[in-house]
Amino acid sequence: MDKKPIAILIDADNISPALVGDIFKTACSIGEPIIRRAYGMVNCFSGHAGWGQAQREYGIVARPQVSNVSGKNVADIALTVDAMEFLYKSQCQGICIVSNDSDFTAVAAKIREGGKLAYGIGGAKTPESFRVACTKFHELRMTTKIPDANKNAKPASNCPRCGGKLTAAWTRSNKPCRICASCGGATLKLSALKGSIAVESLADMVVEAQRHEQAGCVCPDCGSSMSILKVAVGKRHIEIDLCAKCRAVWYDKDEFESLSPRDGFLHATISAGKAYRREVVLGLSSDLKSGRKKIPNVDQLKAVLKQTYHVPTPDISPIIGALQCQKIIKIDNSSGKVTVVKGK
């Protein structure tokens, strides 16, 4: 008997490309996948590794997305739209959604209510709500040896979330990072959380990432598939993406500040930005008034701004002027001596 035709719709932002072999082994046991599509941000399909390689090997049609507004998951929306189209306008008897995301619970229910078979494929941590909404859910357990598609991958110059350009920057504690000006996300090494999270917990996070139970975005540093981890912040938790290979972490907007409230990003590459200058002024003001920095003269002040705060040369004079105008420092024009103005 011929196999029933089905559509395979893959959430590439949420599923690791290393699982593609097992995905299609499972899919072919269900039916004949005549429609094969993968949905994700542009960066998911760039280069010769990851989903870029998977689409060539398995005949997947890539559906790369670009976010027009930060915070919107356009890839999930595109997958949902196509699922509804195939429900009413295709010969497929079943639609299979490959994801660990509970957001597709309503989609699976609608497919089932529409008279077609709703299949789900996902990892061990797929929420129960999505599992039970499907006609049948298949849990992925990697059984095949997949070549390391990320072995020769190069760092991405674009944001793995929205495809925006990543630019070099630093945190207030002088840690290098890269920031997306479009969506506000950023990447820096896991070690940046030392002081905010216990070293033992950081080690546990790496072990959890190595299990790769819930795939995240593509690592912007080495091109590997990252793992999604839940990290507690007070009474709530946030999800970050951690690369087990190079220990890079991707933070969506405001996530790093939530985990490390005493730190934050300095957008040093935006030389004309008023917001950037204001952050430098606030940071240096705090250092001067607390005594963490002792700056005797203007030459030393310029050196600190350039070497510690990574301020571009054109911004040094405006920032010094702002420090004076806000009565944070006084400068003796004849000797160049810098005096910190004490607060009331």
C-alpha cells in the first residue's frame, strides 16, 4: 500500500540541524513527505553548515524570515500560515510540525479539527500541551551518527534572531561582546556571568548544553547549534542560548542585565549616539565618585576613556565636556588638573 502524503514543517530556530536524519527517519515511518519546509531567521540557512547543509541533503525548501519589528517571531508565524494553507489546499493527509515549542499547540489542534492528521516531532523537553494536541507525537532520540556540520563553520556577522548586523562593543565591566542594533540582542562568553552566578552553576549549565535537549539559535561566534537553558532570576526565569562548543551565550534584549544587574552594554561603535555618551558619563561618574577611579589630570582622563571605556577619539572631547557641564568634574585650564565634585 502506498504511503499517505504528508507535509513536514520544521521550526529551524528551535530544532538542531544535527537531528535532521532522525527527523526524516521518523517522518518516513509516518508517510511520504511530499512537502518539506524549514522556517527560521535568515542566519539559520547561511553558509555551508547547519540547516544550509541539511536543506541540500534532504531536499528541504528553506523559508528564511526577516523580522520587521523586534520581539516578533516571524518564523513561527510563517510556519503557522503555511500549515493552515496545507490544511485546506493540499492533497496531504497529514501535517507534521517539528518543534519543541508549545506555541504550536493551537496549530496542531486546528489541523486535527480540520479533518487531517496532526503529527508532532520534538525532543524530550517538548511541553505536554503540544504533545497531546497532536494526533500522534514522536519523541526524537538521536540514533544515527551525524557528521559535524559545524566543524568548519565561520562566525556569523548577522544576528541569529533578526538577521541584523552585529557590531563590536563592551560591557561596563570591560568585557568584549557583539550587539545587534536592530533587536537589542547580544553575545558574549559565559564567563561574563561570574560574580552573578556561582562557578559550579556555570559548569552545570555547560553540561546541560552538551546534552542539547532543546536546540536554540545558531551560535554567532562559531556557527554551532546552541542549546536553550532556563536560568532563574528571582521568582521568574529567562531562557538563554548557550553554545557548548565555544561557551558563547546569546542574550535577547535585556536578558544579560537581568542576570547581571550591575553590568550592562556600552555601544562603543555608535560614536555619535547620545545614548552611548550618556552611558559612559554615568559609568565614569559612578567610578569617580565612589573612588574606584582616581584621575589626576586631563591626559589621564583621555587615556582612561580610550583604554578602559573604549571611547572613539571623536567622542572623547564631548564626553569630557558633558562631565564638566553636569558638574561631575572640574578642570584647571592652566594645569590640566582634574577634581571630582563632591555630592551634597
